[in-house]
Amino acid sequence: MSDTRTEVDVLIVGTGFAGLGMAVQLQRAGRPDFVVLERGGDVGGTWRDNTYPGAACDVPSHLYSFSFAPNPTWTRSFSPQPEIQAYLRSVADRFGVRDRIRFHHTVTDARWDDPTGRWEVVAQTPDGPAHFSARVLLSATGALSDPTIPDLPGLASFTGTVFHSARWDHSHDLTGERVAVVGTGASAIQLVPQIQPKVARLALFQRTAPWVIPRHDRPITRVERRLYARIPAVQRLARALIYWGRETYAVAFTRNTKLLALPRKLALSHIAKQIKDPELRAKVTPSYTIGCKRILISNDYYPALAQPNVDVVTDGIAEITPTGVRTHDGAEHAVDTIIFATGFHVTDMPVAQHVHGTDGRTLAQHWEDGMFAHRGTTVPGFPNLFLLVGPNTGLGHTSQVFMIEQQIGYVLRALELMDSHGATTLEVRPDAVARDDAEIQARMATSVWTTGGCASWYLDARGRNTTLWPDFTFRFKSRLSSIDARDHLLSVHAPQPAPELVEAR
């Protein structure tokens, strides 16, 4: 184990859109004293890890990119995973931040040291623990980084192959196999049509049917791509039109849920056109208000379900046996491979278990009754800690990258506020967070996510929506356009000797 410590002003964890965007903007703002820790071997985060067949974005390409780095080379209106990953790589290289990234560094411990006013961070590497000391810590691990697999009885006894869609086993050939796919969310509706033609039998275990509408995808022509490259203003106009079009969706989700009748009619028509069997049609028709769970887009999901080698199983899973899946009705479905498309740890961010605040407790312990953060970014008791894609910053209608950019700007304004006051630390006041959270939850009460009659990954164990932003995104931008010193404690820490290194536990 090395006894050296790397000291930096800002330490960023993660290299998805949030981490890379933050690194680029720190560089552009003249704050080059930063390091980025990444547990993987490349940049990209979610878009590096999710390589399952058919992986693609469900937000239009022109909007799913940084405003400061438009991409004129998108080949489709909805980008496939390899193009998004290539885009993120190009951003890291184009803006010169790749050399600040420490790959294969998994953060295992981060503790606020009050005497020095710094974060002491330990990351596990192939060569052992690495130690970092930073004035500012930025968590950019995102909400879709750690997959979740349900704790099903007997899973350990299964003699076949098991993997999660976010950790796709490309070495395993599904051709001619009997395959179980557990889950019917955004990943499942993309991968099922891709694997259905090659498997012998596919059992899709559905707990709740998703609402699915047509995917209006098309190739972006070479002429269009040339135009975007030569006249960037044209692509900016396309982006703006898509943004404002998507922003109108928030009215139905958060203000007048009666407006959801139109997409419901569209979704029901989609089912009727693509599934002729009455029994299957009944299985895939949701009973809750559309929008309560994420609305999905696909043109080939329903046709795949209608194929003779596919069974949609709606009885709950009772247990996993050595050779298959047994449901509560007593039926056993013999399978060779189980693929879990069961989502991620969203309302219980794993990184929160490793971050210790001023009282020594972890962020997860502070969030025992549910996640909360001021402007989705800062938490009392955790000075100089900023969360990107924090609580109540997720979206159900438009691009998450827009929200990330607003948070990045907010962090830069916070650093400027500290500089202007000659402060070394900034900590949000509890009363400011309480006001912020109360306003969000009051607005959430009338949204479709609360009134729509469904359970979703948006909700925590107490049924509280700590995930989504219940308003227009331009209002989020307005809220983060400035930072009020009155909502924060600003202080100066006199230099102190750094704490002695201890063996990482």
C-alpha cells in the first residue's frame, strides 16, 4: 500500500455526463486543480456499462448532448448506445480532461475532516488503496449506475447463466436457448426484440405492464449532418425546438393530468395495431394512469411479444429452481439463462454509504427517512459536498443532460461565492433545505407520479418521490441561476496538519 496522498482542490467521482461536464467546465472556468476518479476503464458511466442489444436513448439526439459541445454526427434521431459512448469519449479528448481521470479507482471511503476543512477520500485500485485530499468533493455517480437484482429465493441454486442487462455477458451465446427476462422497463423493451429471433423460447416475467407509444425514429441524412457541421446555428435551432416541444409534456405530468388522455389513446391504439390476440392484449394493457411510470417508446416490442416463441408471464415469481423459474401459480418455466432487466439503485444511492459528514454519520444514514438536498445539490452536515443528479433532479419528459448543466453552473457559482467571501467551506443551512423540499413535495402531490395509481422506481420505500423534478426544467434553471449566501454557512478553516494515513478498512 502506498503512503502517498494526492492533494487537489476539487475531486470528482464519476465520468458520465455529469462528471465529464463538471470537469470540462472547471477547466474552462480557470480551475484546473481537479482530479476525476472513475471505477471503470473508460469514460461514459451508464452509456459505457449498458451495452445490451438494442441499447439506445429515448430522448432525441440533438437534445441529449452538452449545449457547449453539439454533435453534428448523430446518425439517428434517437442515438444508439455506441454513438453516445463515442460522443462522451470525444468530449473528454476535445476538452483535454482525459489526463485528469484516474481509471479503475473505486471510492470506498470519503470523510470530512473538520480541523483541516477537507475531504479525505480512499479509492481502491488494482494496486491497492489510493488516498486523496480535496477541499471540494463532487459526486457524479448518477442514479443509473448500480444495477439491482431482486433477492429471489433459490437464485443461488440456479445452474444456468445469470446476468443483469446493465452487465451484459457478451461471451454468452443465447442462440437456441430458453431465456427468462425479468422486468418490463426501458431496458427490457429494447433488448427483448433483439434476442427474440435467436432464442428457442423466451419467457418475459412482467410484474406491471408499461405504457408504450410509437418510437418516431429515423436516420439523420448526410445532407443534414453536413449542414449541422457547417452551420451550427441550424442544429441549435433544432435543439431549441425539441426542447420546447418536450417541455410542454410537463404540463400534463405536473399540472393537468387530464391532458394525458391523448397519449393514452395513442398507446392503446399502438397495442391494438400490433397485438391481435385478445389474451396477450389484456396482459400488456396497463391499468394505471399513463405517465405514472416512465412512458416507453418502441416500434418492435409488441411484435416481438406476439411471436410464437414468447410467453408473457404475469404470475409473480415464487422462487428460482436449479433449472428454471417457478411462479406463484405453481408453474415452473425451464430456462437456461436468466436476464434481469430490473433497474438500478435509485432512491438508495450506493455512494451515500461511503460518504461521512461532520458528525461521522454517512449520507445514507442522514437519508434514512428519504433523500433530500437543496437544489438537488447540497446537504446539511456535508460541507463542500456537491451532488450532481441528486435528489429530485430526475425527469420523466426530457433530457437529463439539461438538468446536469444547470447543476454544474450552480456548483461554479457556489465556488465563486466562497471566493468572494474569502471562505474555504460552504454548507447549506437545514432551514433552506426544508423549505426547498416542502415546496417540491407540495408540487409533487398533484403530479401523475403521485395520483396515477402505480408503484415505480421513482418512489422510495415510504412511497415518497425523491427522484423526479415536478415542474418545467426552465424553472429548475431559474432556481439554480443564482446562489443565496443567506442560505449557507460560509467559514474559513486555518491550515492544519493533514490526518495520518490509516489502512483502508
